[in-house]
Amino acid sequence: MSPLPGAWWEWLGVLVRTTRIDRSWSERPGNLLADAVRRASPDRGAEFAELAEACAAWTRVQALAVIDACQRDDIAALPTRDRVHRTANARRLGLGPTGDADPHSR
């Protein structure tokens, strides 16, 4: 799953927590989430169109994981561009996610 800006995850979290999600979402959760984004943001421009496209592109498992994280208000579990860049930089320097030396790096 591609990382998204943190503000998008926050907005999506609010949307998910205020949307009635039932069993009918289990088969096509990414497409239904994309539809919900489009309905909630018809005049918000290209940024939200891009978010809807991202939702529609997720696999079933990815979309269900996003919905689960949003429902639990665990947005920190979702990949943001900043977090991914920090993690990549830390790995390149031989550091673990906490900034400590990574015992698995060579």
C-alpha cells in the first residue's frame, strides 16, 4: 500500500468512523470506501479524487486493514509519506525504527 499524507489518513479515519459499514462492505471494501470519499467530498478537488483512487486501488485485505485501523482510531498504524521516508533513512544508516542501532543491519 502506498503511503498517504497523514492529514488524508486523519480525514479518512473520521469518514470511516461516521459511516455505517456493514457486512456488505466485505467483498468490495476499497471501492465502497472510494465511493464514500467521493460522496463526502464532491467539491474538494483533485486531492480527494486522488484519495478516492487510492482507496479503489487497494486490495480487499488492504482496504479492510485500513477500515479496521480507522475504526480503532489507530491512524499511526497506517503508512504516511513522512514515516516511510524516516524509516528508509534510518535503515540506510543502520538504525532501527526507534533510532537505536539495528542488530539486523550489516
